[in-house]
Amino acid sequence: MLTLRGVRVEFGSTPALRGVDLKFERDRTTVLVGPSGCGKSTILRVLLGLATPSAGEATFDGAPVRRETIGAFRRRSGYVIQEGGLFPHLSARGNVTLLARHLRLAPDRIARRTDELCELTRFPEDALHRFPGELSGGQRQRVALMRALFLDPDVLLLDEPLAALDPLVRAELQDDLRAIFRARKKTVVLVTHDLSEAAFFGDRIVLLRDGAIVQSGTVRDLLDRPAEPFVSNFVRAQRRPLGGEA
């Protein structure tokens, strides 16, 4: 569904990605992990056309990601960032339906889809009139997810969507998200610092350092067959059991 071929990105004189080759399989969840500044979020930005490679190419369903095609690709993608990225002057309903209204979908279709997504994400319909500042952190993330899912995209790109939540809310949303990924058969790219979360979600985990891939595989590969000492050190630094080991 998505590929990077020899992708290199620089911010000024600083390389953010160093010739990355990566394939994201259709209907599977790929999790990008690694320390801050390793290039995880830059990969999402390249896939969305928000960062332009200085070398190499990104493709979406076989077609190159370019300025003239990015609009169509974005309509086939849902994007969620940390803390949701909601517009504070819009209600929850206004945030959820923003793109649909921009595309001038029929009001009855928008209403039906909003009802479906409230049920899917377990968001209370009687809270749709509230503004982001009146919602809990978990509710804001559910609104962001509904907005990302509204057009039933082929791809979901999630940049640390649960990082700012308290542990109980985070665990509940993890369960709900994984159920949605599996039931709706989405191609998912998820960025996280948390290897336990990566193990919980990921069909494949990609560990990055300094803009390059260190190792790619299952959590068991990282645990039992580390490609180099950095992998073992990264795993050890998590200091808690990996939820996806079983």
C-alpha cells in the first residue's frame, strides 16, 4: 500500500532520514519506534506529502506521492496526532465533520456517518455539541479518530495518538483502537516511543535511530534476535513487560 524507496530528508544541514527503504503492507499495522529525533514522524510527513524528500520516492498504492496527486491521497488517508489536533473553536461535531462539509457531502449522509462513528469509537452522542476544551483527553482522541475515519480511508497514520493520556484511559483506547484496526482492515502506520504499545498493536515493528532503520520484525525478533547492541539497550530501557509478547 505504501512504500519508501531510498528516501532522504534534511532539515537544513541535519539529515532526518538517511536513504530509508520501507514497505507498509496492506491491511496490516506497522509500528515505528525509536528515540526522539530518529525520524519516525518524518516518515509520516513524507507519506502525507508534508515533507519533500531530497532523494528517493514515496508511493501510495503504487503511485508516486507528488504535489499534483497528494490531494487524492490525503482523502484516502486518516491522520491523528498527539492530543488530537482539534480546532478549539469548533464543537466535537464540527471537528468530526469538517472534511465532509468541505467536500459538500449530503447532510443526511454526514449525520448517518457521525452516528456510526460515535458507536464505533464509543463516543457519547450527547457530547457532540461540546468544544474540545470541555472534553476529557480520551474524548478528544476519540473525536480525532472519528474525524480521521469519516471518509472510511484506506490508510490510517497515527503519530503518538495516546502519548498524553493517563494509563487507564490509554489502556482503554488501545483496546478500542486495535479492535477497529482489525475489524475495518485498515493499513495502519503508528508512531510511538513505547515498545509495549508497539508490541500490542504491531504486526511489524520498525526500530529507527538517527534517521535509519536498525531492525524490522516482530517483537520477538527484537527480544530474541537483536540486530545490534542498540536494539537490546532500547528494549532494556523500557523497564516493563511487553504487552504483546503472549
